[in-house]
Amino acid sequence: MVYDNDVRGTNKLGVEAEGLGKRYGDLWALRDLDLAVPAGSVFGLLGHNGAGKTTALKILTTLATPTTGRASVAGHDVVTHGARVRACIGVAGQAATVDGLLTARANLVMVGRLYHLSPAAARARADELLAQLELADVATKLVKEFSGGMKRRLDLAASLVARPQVLFLDEPTTGLDPHSRNSLWDLLRAQVKAGTTLVLTTQYLEEADRLADHIAVLDHGVVAAQGSPAELKARFGGERIAITLMDAAAIPRAAAALSAFVDGVVVEYPEARQVVIPVRTGTRLVEVVRALDAAGLDAHDVHRREVTLDDVFLAITRRERAVKEAA
Amino acid sequence: MTTLVADSLVFARRNIAHIRQVPEKLFDVTLQPIMFTLLFAYVFGGVIAIHDGSYREYLIGGVMVQSLAFGIMGPASAIATDLREGVVDRFRTLPTVTGAYLTGHVLAELAAILIAIAILSLSGLIVGWRIHSDLPHALAGYALLTYFAFAMIWLGTWLGVTVRTPDAAQGLVFLVMFPMTFLASTFVPLGGLSPTLATIASWNPISAITAAVRELFGNPTGMPADPAWPLQHPVIAALGWSTLVLLIAVPLALRGFRRRTAG
């Protein structure tokens, strides 16, 4: 198929990809990724380490060339028009790619200058972002003295310097404390409200849930599930009860004893002596404990928790994965 | 083209800011040469005789060349550090001109080298070194030093994009450049060496470059009676060696950088 990039530049898609794949040696880090992210929306790429999230982001931000397929960002092809793509995106990687030997302000001014802002405009934008990201107090401090969270915020500020049409963030809140995480989410929501398209990767379902309009779950380079957070949760979500037994051998008996409460796929973690059960809504913890007791089973710990990305993954890939991990 | 210059200058300014924050970065091209000047002038100066002049006047050309040869270190460790810390990935997502990052490094290193040459000249003047040639030759001498430094900076740039850690770059530079700058007419005249060592030293590019600098500044050269070809034509040999280094190092540095950053 032949596309005219300039014509595509006028449509309303923020990010588009068709059959995107990347092979490193014999390993396919990413396979057959199709994306259609409308401008001004938030797209979340979920997955564990090595699932292909960062690879996808690298291709979309022109840092890597795809082995198969094509992708365009803000209407520009990432391979043939890399320079145009770079002019309208902002990127914050997993590692805070700020310069430790410069002050926070100097970092942002430098980035502004590299986006070809005038010196005065670069300085003004730097000050604006330092204030917005609560870094004004440390503007003239060397970045190497910053905490991890401050570095992440500065990194994010750097990605916002050119008011990008499309913002790519690779695990933006990994390693942040809850307060910083919440304020970052607020900031990102404000960006999106102002029209920015946001593509973020995360390991946290909660984060994708709070921010994303659409989610793709990557597993071993392949999209395992796609949909809105509500859709995914409806399919895989709900409450879980995790039971840690005294002995891994008791797991099948525990699963059998609790079958009345199960709603979904039971996942076993023999190495942790744990069994995780998706329970029907309204199941009371005390009922579970009684059922275990009635079966003559002792438990080290029984607790209720929200669905996690792990649960979604395991629900998608069934028991095989749990077995493989235990092996 | 203008964007390349503008982008390079932004990167160069970044490196100069680094030097302001960590002045130790300049030690290898400032304090170290001063130390060598003083040590050799006062400790060894008394026992090393130069048949065509004073040892101190002989020494300075050698110290200058040795210091500039160690100019490999600056770009090598700076670029290796940047690559390791991922800051280059950020630069590559910006609409900058390809190559501006490397030319920025080269520009900043050149600026540092010019400062180093000035410091070296001053410390030379203090211990009694003088330029005895005319202005055109003196300028040619400084131009030759700068050209040699430029070649060494590109060699360091290639090293920086090749090694995995800044420590590896430092270790390698010390391991290669110490013997190379000592097994030459840098600090001692070739006449004092055994025949085998003298032959090696005669063909060492460092000897040709120091001889060229001494000749252009009108300093004693301590040349043996029948020197090897490069020492009979030191200026041509010095230009030749430096050009050869550039012809090899520049393409390899650019290729290495593309490889290191290709995803």
C-alpha cells in the first residue's frame, strides 16, 4: 500500500501502525503490532519486562527501525520521515536521560535549543516547565544531586519542551512515590486535555486504568489482548483471593475446596505455596476461611486483593505460563 | 549546514559546562603537562644533555606533543559516559542534525586544547623556553600542534564510541600512550638510546611531530647525525601522520556511532 504522508498528516490519527515487527537476531522482540491511536487520546502498552513495550516505543520514536510493517506518528512515517516525526514528538525513556553535570534549567534550555527554539524562548519555556513540574526551587542545582523522582520529573519536563503533538513515555511512574505518581498523572491528564496524544508503557494495570482510553497487553512481543480498561477488566478483572498454604502439595485440595467461589481461571504458584482465585462478587473472606477449615487445610495467609496485571496475563495465557514459571 | 553548526554549538556548550562543573576533566591537559614540565626541567634536566641547545628549550615541544596526544582521553571518556548513561538516546529523539553530537564534542575538546596550548606555552616561558623563529614559523608551529590535537580528538572520539565504559577508554589510553610518548624523542634525545630503541623511536610518529614543532619554533632538536627519513622531513611527516589518523579515525568514529546507536 502506498500512502502520501502529507495527506495523512491532515487526518486525526495520532499514532498508526500496521504489522509492526522487530527482530534482534533470532528473537522477535515485537510481532504484528497494529495500532490506531486517535489524536488527543491515551494509549497504554502493558506488559512485563521483555514483552516488547520498549521496542515498540523505540520504533515509534525513530530510535529503532522496524523489521516488518510500517508506522506513522502525527501523520509522518517513522522510517522515511524520521526528522519530521522527531520535530513533533516528546520522549521520556525508562532511564532518566537527563545530564547530571548540568543544572535542571540548563538541561531544559539545551533541549529547547536542540528543538531549535531561540535562546530567549528556550529559557522562558524552561522556567515555565520547572514551575509546572515543581522543580523551580532546584532549577540551578546540578541534576546529579537529584533524587530519582526529581530526575524523572525533569526528564518528563524535557519531553514537554517543544509542546509535542505526541508524547511517548516509557514506564513514567516506575520508581516514583505515590504522591509523585498522582501529581504526574494529573499533569499528564492536563496535557491530554490540551490535545496531546499520549502513548505510555507501564507494568501497572492501575496506571493504564487511570489514564488510558485504550490498552494493548503485550506478551512475548505479541498483543495478547486489546481493549478499553473497562473491557479488559470485564474480561479478566474482578477480585482475587490469594491463599498461601503451609505446603505446596495442598494446592489442588485447596482449589477443589474453594471451587464454589471461583469465577475465572485459578492460578497456582507452587514455589510460593500460593493459589490465587478469582472470586464471585460478594464472596466473604470468612466463607473462604471456613471452607479451607472444613477441608482440613491450614493457611499461612489469606487475603483479598484487586486484579493485577499478573492476573490478567495469567488469565490470558492460562495455566501453561504458571507451570512454565514454576519449572 | 547552519543547523549543523548551531546544533554542534549547543552540544559544545554542554561539554564546556561540564568542564566548569568538573574542572578535574581538564587536569590531563593542564596540570599534568605543567607537572611534566617542572619534573623534567628540574629533576632530569641536569642529567640530559642536548648537543644543540638547552634541555629546557628542547623539553617544551615534547611536553606539548605529549599533552595533546593525551587529548584522546577527553572525548573518549566523555562519549563513553554519554553512551552508557543513555543521554544520547534523548538527543536522538530530538530534531537535531545527525552528527552534530559528535562534532559538538570535537569543538568543545578543541576549545579545551587551545587553553591547554596556552597554558603549556606560559609554563614553558616561565622555565626559560623561547620561540627563536619568526612569526610565520611560530604560527605554523601552533597550527601544526592544533592539527595534531584535532587528529587525536577524532581518535579519542572513535575510541569513545567503541569502548563499553569510560574506564576502559582511560585504561587503554594510558596503556598505549605512555609507552608511545616515552619511546620517542619527547623527553630524551635519540642519541642516548640503544640502537634498537633509537630505531623504533625514530619511526615513532610522536618523534616526527615533536621534531616538527621544535624546528618551527627554532628550538634545539637534539637530532642524531644521520636521522631516519621522518626526522629529516619532520613537518611533512607530522602532517602526514596526523592526516593518516584523521582519514582512519573520522570514518570509523562516524560508523561506530551509527552502530552503537542503531536499534
